[in-house]
Amino acid sequence: MKIKVGVIFGGNSVEHEISIISAVQAMEYLDKEKYEVVPIYIDKNKDWYSNNELKKMETYKDIEKLKKEIPKVSLIKKDKEFILMKTNGLKKIVNTIDIAFPIVHGKGVEDGSLAGYLETIGIPYVGTDMLGAAIGQDKVIQKQILASENIPVVNYVWFYENDYLNKKEEILNKIKDLGYPVIVKPARLGSSIGINYVKNEDKIVEYLEEAFKFDEKVIVEEVIPNLLEVDCAVLGDYNNMKTSLIGEMLTNNEFLTFEDKYLNDTSKIHNGFKIPANIEEDLAKNIYDLAKKSFKTLNLKGVTRFDFLINKETKEIYVNEPNTIPGCLAFFFFTKLNISYKQLLDNLINMTIKNYKNSKEKISSFESNVLSTFNGCKSRKLSED
């Protein structure tokens, strides 16, 4: 009997379309002899839909038309089943799933919101849990945690929009102390959206205001001189981690942009990466060690792609940020290790099932009911009596 895998994608995120691309590709590569693929699409209004037409890329050329023809659903647990229930008209079962496979990007979905819901209803799901997902989405929190474990990160300042409005000069001076040029980023976005390279203080206000259009929390980072940007993916959990090959970022810009990743011709490179990177063996070993240590420190599992910044002259390495559900699930980082995309997806699902079974052996609640003997405030003497 095939395992029914509910691939969840979309969401109210600026990375909505990138999630669709990643999910449709994954659904195509899932082993059809082992798995029955059930697409679950979350639109920009946060409504859920499920229909086999959602497996096709051409469907999304007129998604509004299709949404009128396919059922709107909710995912619920009933007895021991996880059911996709029609939400309008005659409420009936549209489908069932055994395991959820979130392939979502960005704030509102990848940041632990979706993982928290799946955790609440109790369904096994692929990827990192709510805590790891939340940490992985916030560029400030993750740097604070990494630094606490002596994992090198770049110098930075961060602030909320309200802080900036009330203490503008103080914050601008802190940025100046970092030393221009700097990188301005919304703190909780991905895919290089809203990021700008700022050469001098003449443009800093403009680019801070642009970043605040995407997030009320902003981080400003120093620029590493003699920069080489590389990435390395980690597959597994805290018990067992496997690193991918290291990829070198290829771009004519100051950093890998949204256009580099998704809009340019990538027939000769994989989404802006040269794999493997042309770096020294000792440097590669340090990157592998840092990738594993960061993966464990940030409470991650599944597949995560880490961005690293290297000063080519001093050989200093900095962990930039994790991508807890990377575009295309970073499969191209593993293919030259003879791990195909189909095998990568299979590994992720098998790991999820194993971890789910292990979690069932842990105590999560008590049989005793304290409410049976609880009489509220009447059972206690108030201090004012």
C-alpha cells in the first residue's frame, strides 16, 4: 500500500511563487511506486485547496480560474486519520494523507507557523520542527544563538521599525560604526527579497525604508572584504548528519540576487552555484564542520542549506544564514554525491517516519486528570480573608 504524501506549498508570503516551483518539481520526482502524491496549495489569502491539477506547472497560469473549480479544504484529524475536508457546500472528505511534506518559503509558513499547526494535529511532517523553523527564519535570533556557541557570524546591528522612527540618529550612527559598505536586510525574509548593498550613508535611509516595506524588523550587516560566498547543505537530524558538496555562488552583483537565483539562465549552473566550489581542502573541512555544528545548534532537521561568507585573503569563515526549506530542496548539492532527487526525497520521508515512531515512545501527557478534584478558587483561602 502506497504512503499518501500531502505536499503543502504556497502561502501568504512574498516567496509564494518560488514555493510553487519547488513543490511542483518535488511532486514530479517523488517515487510514484512508493508514494501517492496529494497536492495541497495555500493561496495568498491563506485558503487551502487540493486537486491533482495542482501538480502541473501550467495550472498556475490562471490559478484564479482553477480555484473556482477545485475544492477548498481544511486538514483535520478524525480518529486516527488525517483528512482533507471540503470547507464549503456539502462538507465531505476530499482525500486523506499519511504524512505532510511542507515545501514552503518565507514568513507566515516556513517560519514555524505551518509546522506548529501540523504538530498540533499530530501528523508526521517532513523537515524541521516549529522551534528550528522559527529560528531559521529570523536572521537576528539565529546569529545570537550561533554566537553563543562560538560559531563565527559577521558584525551587525538590528532594530524594529519603531526603534528606528524614535531613535533614528542613534541607529544611523551604529550603522556608521559598522563601516560602509553594509548589507541591509529584512530580518525574516528569504530569496534575497528586500536586500540591498549600501555603499555609503547617502543611500542608507532609502534602503532602510525599503526593507521596512517587507518586515518591521531589520538587520544591517558588515560587508566582508575579499568576499567569496559558498553554500553547503546538511541532510539529517541531530543523530545523523550528511553534508553535501560545497557550492560557490556565481553572480555579477554584490550578493546573490533574486534574479540570479530564479530569473537568469541557469542551464550551465545550478540556481547561481558552481558545484563543487574551487576551494582548498582545509577550508572545505572547516565549512563542513561549521555546517554540522550550526545545524545541531539551531535545532534543525530535514535538509537545510547554509550560506557562508569567506574572506579569501585571511581565510576567515562566517556562517551567514540557514535556509531550512531551501529552493528545490537543494537537491543539486547532492547529485554529484550520487544521491538523486528521488533518493533525497525518499530519505527525508523515511527519516520523518522513523522520528515520528521514536517520538511516540516519549511521555507527552499524563493519564491522571487533575480537574476531577479541582474546585477552583473555592478550594483555596484567599490571602485577604
